[in-house]
Amino acid sequence: MTSKQLRNSSANSIANTSKDTTDTANSDLATMSDAEDVPLERSISAPEPGDYTYEDAHSIDPAILSAPASPSINPSLMPRIFTQLSFSLDSFISQNLEEDFTDLPVLASQVYNNLRSDLSKTKHQLSHHVDTTKRQIRHQVDNTANNLKSQVDTSIMIWKKNMKKASVVRFMDKVAFTLGMFECCCTPWLVSQYPEWIPFVHTVQSALLIAVNVVVVLYLYVFPQSQALFGAVWLLSLGPLAFAIVTWRNSLVLHSLDKVTSVYIHMSPPVTLYVVRWLYPDPDHTRYPALKNMDVLPTVSSLQAAIALYLTWQVAYYLFVVVIKREKVKAGKRVTSYTWLLNDPHGGMISRAAHTFGEKYSILTFMGLQLIYTFVTCLFALLLYRNFKLNTMFLVSLFIVSVWNGASYYMEVFSKQYEKQLSKLAVEVSSAVAANQLARDQSEEHRLEQHLERELKSETDKKND
């Protein structure tokens, strides 16, 4: 049903209703003929709330208003007439438009489904675009990283190749020897003349090599008042770290930068703390207040702090070496304390003890043995804190051991390496001389061939003439 048909139907219904209402009003007037006339100003009263007023008639179709009405209608009945007209109109609209609105939920559902489908398509397209962009960015990043890694690997290979040249090896050996001699001469001089400079020199040189050096630097500059921290660094430095010179067979080989560095790692913290304890020119201990009135190290707290630091380092080292770098260690690309001691080709005492419970538990066994070793050496370090002479003799003995190991290395290993390098250099020189001689011979043969060709050509020309 169209809106025009709806308006026409509404107008006809209202007209019929108006006619019926008019007839009813006339009959009511007939029964009320004997009644007293009601004054006009009293009959037209204000309508009740919700009633239709006279002004509402302007909203009715003109065809309805043109319907004949009795001139004898009392004006007081007009509100009742309009009320009935309004009720008839509402009834008509509710009856005729109900069928038109029954399809509204279906239409709304269709619109909702269409919107949802469009939204899903848009979301899928956007997700596909984002995934494509992410793949492109990841591909570009991977290519850039691979190119950079390739360039770095190439540079490292070139650097390693250059470092293996005989001239470079000899130069690095000279540098290592010079630095080693400088360290051996300057350290005793500083200890005797300017002991207050030893902590600073240790900090500059260590910049950081192993975990104990970190803790020593923390005590020297951050927590100089902590007795527990001083006790821990004293026990670890004068205990397992110092004894490692013997355990690891550190060698003072001045021509090897690696070996000089290794000796320094294990000697510098003990010497630094030795100076702080016995030789530092500060009798009131204002710079390191932890040593004030501490003639004896607190045994329990110092051991607890030292073992706690050791276990922290051991767990971190185990995770890094055994878990994170497992593949590199297996491939032989990284040498660790585990692989060096456990795979000792000479079958040393440590290697045999670590394999007591089999290859599967060798690392755990080694860690347990190292914990016992740390505890025992820390007990010895407690004695060193009480006795200046014993402490001095201990450090001198460690230095002598490193020198002895270095002398053995020179006689047994280093000389052989130089012999190999010299032999290799001699082979290279011989090859170069042979190649040069061969080139000369070939050049001489070439000149002879050219001379013979010219002679043959001249003889041929003479015969032709």
C-alpha cells in the first residue's frame, strides 16, 4: 500500500466516522431540547489533558472538514467529536500499517548481515596487507643482517689472515714482550712508592676481564664501607683466583699477549687487595672504612658472601657455556674451562676426578669439585688476612710459579713454534727463489727461441735472394 492510497483510505474512514458522530450528536441534541441553553462562554471549556483541541483540526484533511455538519450542534460537543475522530484515526493506522512493519526485523537483519560481511572482508584485506608488509620488512631486515654479517665475517677472516703473517706475528710478540716487561717493572715500583695508585691502576687495566674484578671494583669505588663485601672479595681473590695460577698453569710468557693477560687476571686482584690491606697510606681508614677495627675477618659472614657470589657466577657461567653456547662448544669454536680441564689429553688429576661418575655427569662433578676447591682456598685466605709475611710470601710464590711455567713454555713449546715458523718461512723463501729461478730460465729460453727464429729467418731470406 502506497502513502497516497493510505492517505485516501484514511480520509474516507475519517469522513464516515465524522458522519456517524454527527448523527449521534443530532440525536443527543433532540433528547436535550428541553434542557436549558448553556452560555457559550461556559460550554466551550478548556479541554482535559490528552484531549484534542480545536486547533488540531488543521491537521485533518480538508475533505473531512468539508463534510456537512448540523448548524444546531452545540459547541460544547466539539471536543467529544474530535476525540472520537482521533481514536478512529489511531485505530485505522494501527490496523493498516501493522502488516507493513512486520517485515522491518527481516530488513534490519539483512542490513546487519551485509554490514558484517563487508566488515569481515575489509578486516581480511587489511590483515592480508599487514602480513604482506611484515613479510617484506622481515625479508629486508634479514637480507640487511645477512649482508652485514657476511661483511663482518669477511673482515674478520681478512684480519685473522693478516694476523697469521710472519711479520705481524713477530710485531705482536714484540708488543706483548714490551707490555709484559713494563707491567713487571712498574707494579713493584708502584707498590713500594705509591701504593694508593694500585687500586686505580687495577681498575684501568681490568676494564673488565672476569667476574671477580667486577666485584673488586664495586668494593673499591661503590661500597668501601661494606665489611661483608670486602670479606667476600678478599677470600675470592686470595683464594680460588690466586690458586688458579697453579691450577691452570698460568705462564708468564712475555711474547704471548694471551698468556700475559691470563697472569694479570689472576694476579692483579690479590695484589690490589694486598696493598689495600697492608700498604695503603691511610691509618684512619677514611678511604676504605670497612677495614677500620677489623684485625680479623668475620669468618661466617665473609664465607657466606663469598660462596653466594661464587654460586651466582657459576650458575651464570653454566647457563652461558653449557646451555646457550652448547653448539659452538661442541664444534670446538669456543674453549672453556670445562672443555680444557675435562678433555685434558694428558689425563690430569682433575680430568680423572671429574669422570668418576661417567661422562654424563662429568660437568656436574667438576662443578661440585670446584665448589669444594673454592671453600678450601677461602679458608686459607682467612689466614692470609691475619699475617703480613705469609701474605707476602704467598704472592711472591705465585709470581715465581708463573715465571717457571713461562720458562718451561719457552723451552718446550715456544722454541718449537718458532722453529716451525722459521721452517715455514724457509720453505716460503725457497719456493720464492725457485719460482724466481724458473722465471729466469723461462725468460732465457724465450730469448734463445727468439734469437734462433731471427737467425733462421735471415738464412731463409739469403737463400731466397
